[in-house]
Amino acid sequence: MTARTMPAAGDRVSVRAGEWQPSPGIVGQTYHDLRVVSVHESHDPAYAWVYAHGVDCAWESADCTAPWCFELLVAVDVLAATAAGDRP
């Protein structure tokens, strides 16, 4: 199986309810616009860990003391479609 291209650091990813999990097995119920810090494999091949800031996040300032503000499992299909430009 070929590895899929994932969003890079700084890319914007929008996730809708049902496309992400705050922890394994718990389905996210809200919408988030994220600015990717990094993407990592998870134990579930359908999801990848995404470390990110919100696009309006105050932590993106020069005073930021946190490396990221969101740690979510995001559906790999959503990430691959975003990286391919097939999804806003």
C-alpha cells in the first residue's frame, strides 16, 4: 500500500463533526479550522494524529509557549483530500 500525502506544517485543515476524534473511539461533534503543526500515524490506519493551532489561535503570536493547542485524531481520507487540494 502506498503512503498517502498528508498536509504539511502550516497548512489549513477544516474538520467537520464525525471526521475527528479527541481520543480513540470518541467521535468529535464540532467543526474546527486548524493550522497544522505536524501529522503522525496512529494505531488505527483510518486516523492520524494531528497537532495544530486554531486559525484564530492566540498561541500563534510570538509569545506562544505551547507547541500546539489541538491534539486530534483526524480521518486520513480528510487529510489526504485536503493535501490533494480536493477539499477546502
